[in-house]
Amino acid sequence: MKEIVISKNDAGQRLDRFLKKYLSKAPLSAVYKAVRKDVKVDGVRRREDFPLEEGQTLQLYISDEQLAAWTQKPEKKRAKRQFGIVYEDDNILIANKPFGLLVHGDKSEKKDTLANQVTDYLIETGSYDPRAEKSFSPSPAHRLDRNTTGIVVFGKNAEALRELARLFREDGLVTKSYYTIVHGKLDEEQHLKGKLLKDEEKNIGRVLAEDDPRGKYIETVVRPVAFSKGAYGRGRSSRGYSLADVELITGRSHQIRAHLASIGHPLAGDSKYGGRQLMVDGAEYVLGRSTQALHAYKVEFKAAEGALGYLCGKSFTAPLPKAWDALQAGIFGKVIIDSER
């Protein structure tokens, strides 16, 4: 029998969810069998949805050999750090994600991700000790597409991550702002509303009318920053290009890409939503096929509470990637928004 004391980072979870993380190598059938027959909380058998509290003790009636097999963590090679740090304290880390890096792993890449790089950084700096944790690991509260750069917010402890998840899940508590380059001329600020219907199989969204019963409500504010009649290199467009500042009131996957395409201003390079390839002579940043110019430059906390109450009213900004200098110069003839130096 092994005893596990529930720590602050483990508390607040259902019993079965804690065990799924702790016994990460065990099949789900074995986890639920353990809940029924091999696990007690403070000496009492509990249902799988029992909420764990700090200080409680779990008794696991599992052999040492089986426990070792189900909790074994393979040695992993640490990935080279590519992200910048916008802000960090004891509770959160705000990363500036580079182009081409996944936030979480997928079929094409499982190891070299932003989440793994941030975890490795926190281990190296002593902010996170995986050997001392039973179920918690630092995680992002939201995502960016692989080819979108900029701000991603991580929770460094369970309490902070839960509050971040609430803030990003509920509309209006956090606003995110982006810079992007779109086809055509944006003449004035636009406040867009509608419903986003996502085709998960094709990974593409369609914007519907606001009163349509289908889809999820979306709200986007688009502000024009600059306009050019065309690029100075290859990929000229007779419609020209606009540099835009986009604020998300809601935060849905593909919201900016789908919403701007729906009003006739697809992101340059975003072929999935009708954008044309754009290549600027001499630019390091090339907008190739399905490669949009989109940078999450600001996050603002409107109503943070609890452990993160001190963030209420604060905003954080991430500078544009250096490659945007050549991109802006090639399209607009000058650098309009300075990049990182």
C-alpha cells in the first residue's frame, strides 16, 4: 500500500482525473477499476467524481511493480528554447511564441513544442520540480496556431491555471489584440459580430449571421493602421494591402481569419480562407501557402480574481518578430510598427 498526500496543486480535482494523471501509463479501465477496488481517501472508498482537498491522504493498494510501471516517466531530450519572455512571476509566465512552433504537440511533432520548452525552462530555473508533483504540470491557458506568433499565457501552479482557464473561457474577461496584414483597403474601424460554425474535419470555419441558431457567437473589432496599393516585391495585389489592429472580444479558434475573410479582407498568405501568397523581395518573413501574417501583441486582464486578482486592469505586450521589418518595408515602403530589437 502506498500513501499519497494531496498537495495544493493536486486539490480541486475529481478523484478519477487525479488518478489518470498520476497513473499516466495505466489504461483507463485499470484506473476506474482502481477507483472501485484499490483506492481509498482517508481510509474511505469514494466515487470517481469525489473532489479532492489539500491535506487528504490517498491509500493505493497496488503492488510496487505495477505502480512503478504505471507512473514511469521516460527521459526526454530538452528542446532548445526559442520563445521570449514577456512577463513572469510566481503564478504565471507570458511567452512570446515564435513562428512555426506548435503550442501543443500533434501528429507531426510531439516533443519540440512551446509547452515543453516552457516546462523545461521552469525546471531549469527551479520554478517547477516534476519529481515533487503528482499530477500538475505548467500549461498554457489558450492556444495560437503554428504560424501565428505572439502572446501565450501559462499557469505555473494549479490555482493560477484554473483562474486563467476561467478568464480565457468566459467572454469579456480577457481581451487579446493582434496585428495582421489583409487584402484590400480597410477604410474605417469595424465592429463585427456573428456566429462561427467550425468544420472540425476540414479545420475551417464559416461565419454565419448573428441570429443563426448554429455555431458559436463571435465578436471582433478591426482597426485600420496603414494601407498600400501593392507590395514592392512579388505577389502584388491590385486591391492593395492593409495593416490592421484586431481586438478579440470573444476568443474562438480561427476567429480572426474567418471573420476578416467574411467581409472580403482575408489575411495575406492564408489560402485556407482565400488569401493569396505574398512574397516580398529581401524579406526573411515570406507569406507562403497557408502562412498568415498574424501576431498576438497584447493581452489585457479585465476582471481577474483570487490568486490572480493583482492582474486586474493590467495589460502586457509582445513586440513583433524582427522579420516583420522587411515585410512592412516591402509592402508599405517603411516600417510602421517597430519589431523587437
